[in-house]
Amino acid sequence: MKQANPISKAEGELIFPTRPFKGYGGVILPHLKGTENCESQMLPTPKKVVISMQQHVGAPCNPTVKAGDKVFVGQPIGEPASYVSAPIHSSVSGTVKAITEILLTSGQRAKAVEIETDGEQTLWSGIKPPRVNNMEQLCEAVKASGLVGLGGAGFPAHVKLNIPKDKKVDTLVINGAECEPYLTADYREMVEHPEDVLEGIYLLKALLKVERVIIGVESNKPKAIKILSDMAYNEERDPYNHVRVLPLKAQYPQGAEKTLVHACTGRRIGKGKLPADVGCIVMNITSVAFIHRYITTGIPLVSKRLTVDGSAVTEPKNVIAPIGTPISDIIRFCGGYKAEPRKLLMGGPMMGITMYDEDTPILKQNNGIIVFAAESVDESPATECIRCGRCVAACPMHLQPLTIENKVVKRDVEGLERFSVMSCMECGCCAFVCPAKRKLVQYMRMGKTILRKAGEKK
């Protein structure tokens, strides 16, 4: 392995840490990465898809097709209603059966395009690789691709890449942590398509003009670390060794944006601030690989890799499915259930959302379907708080979860602001360590809703 050129901190240049900076809070979880060696499998084309017009943070899209229209893979079918939005594309070829309405995991309702597939998966004639030679063209291309944060947040990627002119960004942090138990979708991207990952990184590094790139991967993924390290230390592509892999402590929530930036750079993102405020931009590892593929092929975001696992699933797998595929189709592809399902999660067990309808379609930002049998679900009722302080010690954001719970009960708007409920990342560490089984994350979400409604009334 090539040795790095010496970099002097005294001269104001950037350094590459040899080990992550120590953070605050977090918990050690069982990894349960049972599908880490399961190569991704392509789901056969479903009979129908239901593609939501709300698959991102920001304004929903407006449908641009109507019942009876013939559509093709990659064809735009949803037009952004605002800057903070991302276009929606058809994931299949077929016929639009209806413009309907679906219930989202958030409890909101959104328009959706229901398409009956023809099984041919014909590409749209308008697909062509974009021309990208500068940041303006890159942002336009990423917007046209429909890319949103694939780590689960769903933030439109073109907005993140459009860095304000008053912000100086010198570091690109690549999120390969995937710290949730069970989930291995990003891991499979790293080991199956490392060339796409590195090519996407080199492209972003060149256009963003950043001085260093740190790929953060949890230490429980040694194979991915070796593959990416062997490729990153490339004298021809990166003669100054400005792209490096940093093994991270396998601790949840290592992949949270603020936690990751601190672990990789030592910089702390303050309350209400973004990574760009401390000179960083964070991209999910699957997102950067997708950017390279889109620049090469012109095929927009129309499919998603998901980990399907849990004690009720017959054959846990990593599945690549068209966006809009009903969960039930994916479960059938994994052999159905081997036990009566008690809890169905869209996402991992820490931040996933409980689902009540197997026909719910998958979205761009979904990265897992976890289904538990009854014996794997703890439904113990909450008891009185014993003032142990574990929730405070576990919170990565230095919050006081019980105090915030009390403010929610009292609907104390001023108190919720004072104790920074909006800083909560809803990671679930507080609830995980609570011996009283209190529903602390739900109270956090309620607190945020109370503040938002209070702000709307002003």
C-alpha cells in the first residue's frame, strides 16, 4: 500500500485521521448481518407498481401522466413542485391504470401512479447520458436523475450538492457505516460494485474541488474495507492519496450525519447547522455509485436494493426491486413467511417504521424490509421512569429525553424549544437503553409536531 505524503497541520493543511475521533453517546447493538454474504438478486417484474409522488423530503411531485398512457422504464411521470423536490420516473414499462392516492408511512396521503406492467421492461427513448463538466451541470444531472438520499433520509441530492457560495467545503465524507442491525444493502454495493463507488467519488472530488475524501466504513465490514482501500490507494488515479478509507467503531448511530462528520474529521455540527457549515458534504455510498452509473448510462433512479430479513422471513435476501413494488411481492420472492408475522418494518429495527399493509409500495429511500415473528417482539408495557439517566448518556445529541417527554405531555412549546427537541435525530438510542420501556422516540416526534404547529400559528 502506498504511503501518504506527509501533511502538516501547522501549515493549515488537512490531515487524515488514522482512527476515528471519539464521539458522545450511542449504543452497541448486535449486528445480525445475516445477509452480508447474500449476493443481490433481481426481483422478477411485478404485475403492477404503485409509484408515490412523495418520495423525498420537500414538496411532492405532480403526476405528468394519466390513466391509459403507455409508459416506459425511466420515463418521467412526476414533475417537481418546488426546488426541494426530485422528479419521479417510471420503474417499469406498461400502461397507467389510475392516478390514485396512498397512505404514506408518515400518516400523510399522497398521489400515486398505478401502472400495470407489460413484462418487457422497455427503456424510454429519451434516455441518454448527461453531459457533466462542471458543478452546475452535475447538479442539473443529479436533479434529472431523481436521486435522493439513499441512506434513508430521502433528501434531494441536487440540493445537497448545490453548495452556497459563502460556504467553503474542503472534505467529502462518504457514508458506508450502515450501522443498523440486519441491513446489508449498502455493504453489498461496496463489495459488488466498488468500481462504481470509486468512480463516483473521483467525479465528485474533481467537480467539488475538495481537498480530501474520507470513506467511513464500520470495522465490522472488513471485506468492504479491504476492497475499497485496495482501490482507493491508486497512484494513477489519486497520486496524492487524497481518498482514503477510515474504519469506524461499530457503534450505533455511527452513520448519522453529525456523528459521522465528527468521527471522520473531529468537527462538530452545531444546533441548526449543516455539514457545509463546518466544511463538509456527506454522501451515502450507494448514492455516489448511482451517480457514476447515471452519468454513464442516463438511466434514472428506478430501482432499489433492499435487505429482506427477520425471524418471520423464510429466505432472507438482498433484493433489487422496481420502485413502487408492493412489499407483498418482495416477501413472496423471499419464500413468504415461515412464522406468523407480528411486526413488519420498513427499514431497520432502530429507525424503521412499522407497516400495517403488505401492499404498501417501496420508495426510493427504503433500504430494508424486516419482519419479526411474535417471539422476537418485546411488547412489554412502559413503566415509571426510575431516573437512571441511561437515556441521557446514550443520546448522541446531548439531549434529555425524559425532560422532553414531560414537556410534550404539558404541551410546553417554550420548554420544547429550550431543550432542543428539533435536534433529535430519532435514532432510538434512548428507547433502546430505557429499562422502563418508555416510548421516548414517539414523544420526540410528538414534540416536533407540537413545535411545527405552534410555528404555523404565528
